[in-house]
Amino acid sequence: MTSPIIHRVTTLDCAVRPIAWPFAEERRAEIAAHFAELQRERPKLWNGRVLLGRDPVFAGGRFTATYFETDFASFIAWRDWGFPDPHVFNGFGMGALWTSDGAFVMGEMAQHTATAGRIYFPSGTPDLDDVRDGMVDIPGSVVREIAEETGLTPADYVAEPDWHCVVSGASIAMMQVLNLDMPAETARGRIEANLAREAEPELSAIHLVRGMDDLLPSMPRFVTAFVAQQFASR
């Protein structure tokens, strides 16, 4: 497996097009059976609509890609079966919350989610709510996911202008550093209080990463690669 590659860009250009996905069409029955089995294990899983990408290009400080609509069941099957269509990628935004005293804030996904136990920054595969004028609004998706998962709003942080696009296998994580005007323990307390008010929160725990020793095996490679680069440059 190749090491993640990080591209620093200023512009995200992600157009949505009506593209048919042969994988989803040709393996429909297998996909349905696979998702039904997953739902027996995690009844809260819902087969909504998501957006996946293809044709990624990094040039001149710009990331360009084409996105298409598919169902969540097909996306999960593609993920679980080892990404059999190599032309497709899962491209999503992530808000890298950075506290005033020098820590990254991450969340551990709850057991009822499709990525239970994984630890990373607030994020989510784009869906139709993230489409604006035919384009995937990655910045808007980041704001929405942070609010949904942590309760934090744009009033709580200042976004840095650049995006760090981490290419790792079939994933492209578009990360933006969000500078919180509060120390790590205050941020964790705010988020935990918000989770306590929710009947079924997406996150089960909050993790603070102050250095490389705080990285865990349950953190994806695109997260650990990004964090390593950030600590090396700070």
C-alpha cells in the first residue's frame, strides 16, 4: 500500500454530473443482500443518496473532479469489497479542529454508524444537500458536519484559506484547519455537553491529539499522515 500523498490547494472545483455507475448497476442484487446483512447488525443504517468522485486532477493550486450520485448501499459495498472500481474515489471534506493551546480535536464514531470505532475529524461523504448550482460545496459540507457532530458553529473557529487534500487509496480527504479560540479541554467539554443532549449522537468519545504519541490505530491513514505533516511544520 502506497503512502498517502498530500496536495495543498486553494480551490476545490467539484462538478456534479449525471453519470451511471456500472458497478452499482451490474451488482445490484449482491449489493442489496450485503446492505440487508449490515442493517441486521446496525438497524439505524439508512440507504440514502451520496456523491462519489472520479477523474481527480491537481494542478495550479486547484483540485478538480467530477462527482456523481449513487446510493449508500452501493458505496458501502464498494468500500467493503476492496474498492473494485479503481476509477472512483470517496472525496469528502474534514474540519481539522485546532485548539488555542495546540491540540487537534477528533471524534470516535458511535457503534450504530457505518464507521463504528474509527477516530477522525468531523466529516461525511457528500450528499445531495451539499450541492450548490451543480457543484459540491465542500466548505459548506464541513460546516454542516461539524455542527451536526459537535455542536460547534463558524462563530467558534476561523478557517485557514488552504485545503490539504490527502490522497490515500480510494479516499481523498480535503482537510481545512479550523482554529478554535479556546483550549483543548474547553473544546472537549463543549462537545461532550452537546453530545449529552442528543438522543443518539454520532460520536461516542472525544480525543485530543497533542503530538504523535496520541495517534491510535483506529485513526485512518489519511488522518495520521495529515497530523504528522502538521506537527512537523508547527
